[in-house]
Amino acid sequence: MDTTPTDVAQDSKPDVLLNLDAFKPHLRAGNLSPNTVRSYADAVTKLDAYLADRGMPRVVVNIHREHVESFIADQLERFQPATAANRYRSLQQFFKWLVDEGEIETSPMVKMRPPRVDEESPDVLRPDAIDALREVTSGTTFDERRDRAIIELFYSTGMRRAELGGLKVDDIDQALRVAHVHGKGATRKGVASQKHRVSPFDDEAAKVLFRYILRARAHHPDAESPWLWLGKKGKLTDNGIAQLLNRRGLEAGLGRINPHRLRHTWAHELLAAGMQEGDLMRLAGWTSPAMPKRYGKSAANERAEAAYRALRDRRGR
């Protein structure tokens, strides 16, 4: 097949994926977290696949507003609005970078508006659901004591799954009732920094941790391992933690339990009890006030109802 000069010129121009290879080092140089870099790159990769599948331009100078809008509309049909909005923001940064690099003159998104996302209160577990999870892990087998300790530590500290999964035995201070959490921060020169914080836990978590560590874990074949959570083949993986929560949720009649749902519940209950958003932000390891504000909205209804009932009680005296 003959190739026209125009075709050669078009094919020689940088396409989406070629620019992505240079965009990722730019993001890492901006001290963004590894998760943020992956999220941005994932949105760009999905845009490229969408354009290719529909025969739309993939050379960046030929991508126009209608192409990006078509992609975002497709995302809204297939995913939650929040997911589409995240990919919208990622692509905004990609095209802005292309303008700064001189690859395109104007971003195709310059006059676009982000998808509307209706703010939803985080899905939380009610006290009876927590009791049901405790009931199905109330036995004395190794798995029951380990799973109960995991559930209580999630519920008492609001840790992320990776943070809880990365705990070592020495990270648990039973005397002070705190866990030393080591989370991943931003990446510099290919090395992920570590963010350390102290997460206090309550008496119930302390009690079940004691039972797990001294009465169950101490007799495990891998008891000398530094890792806190053990499975049949050594360290319990993050996926293993997610699977056991799903299993226990099904056994308790609650359906599958995402680990983040326990984090939602922890934050919701602390705000409902009157904790300040700034204090919650420090305990949770958040760097932006947006997250505690979201949970604050969730707790607002319960705070308003409690205030109403207190007022009515005083009037009834």
C-alpha cells in the first residue's frame, strides 16, 4: 500500500503513549505519591485505548475537545461519576503539561467542564454490624483470633489496608496502646519516602491483640517472623487481608466488607463524637482537608439529631 507524505508526517508526530513516557518522570519529579502517578498514567492509557478503539486521532496535536468529551462520556456510562471526574482531572494535567512542553498550542480541555459528582456520605458500618463481625470471630482458633484482631485494629485506628498489612510485631506498643504506622509517601529519585505516625487504639483492640500475639501467633511455625499478621505461608498479604474481611462479612450476613469501609466507620464515629477535623486529619494521615470535610458531612446529620434530642430533653424538664 502506498504511503502519502501526509501520512508519514502524521505518523512521525508524538502520540499519546509516547508522551506518557515523558509525562511520568515529570509527575515523579513533582514529588507526587506513587498512587497519584499511577492514577494519572492510568487515565492517559485508557484515553489512548479508547481513541484507538474508535479510530480517533492519537497524535496529540490532532486530539480535540470532542474526542476527550466522548471519552469522558464513555467513562460516565461505565463507571461511577467520581471515577470519571478523577480521570478528567488527570487528563487536564496531561494536556496542560503538553502545552508547557510545546507539543500542543492549546489544551483540548480548556473550555470543558468536569463531570458533576454528587457528594455522597461514606458508607459506614453500624454498631450492630460491628457486633456481627465480632460474633463470627469470637472463637479461639488461630484464624479467629487473628481475624478478630485485624477487624478491631481497623475499627480502632482507621488504618489503610497497606498500613495495617505492613505492621511488624515491634510496631505494637501494648503499654501505650499505640501502633507505629509506616505509610508510603512521595517518591524521589526512584525511592519512596516513609511517613510515620502513631495510631492509638482502644482497650478492646488491645485485648484481642494480646490474645492473638501471645496465645495464637506465638505457636505459629513462623512465629520468629517480624511481621505481625501471619497466614499459612508466612506473612499475610494485603490481598489476604481483603479476602478474610470479605469472608467474615459474608459469614456475618453483611455482604463483602471492603477494608476502607472500616476506615470510613472509624472517621465517621470520631466526628460524630465531636472530634475536630484537624485532629482527625492527623490521626488518619491525610495531607488534605478535603477528606475530613467529606466525613464531616457524613457525621453532620447525626450531630444535628443529637443536638435536637438534647434540646427537646431540656425543654421537657
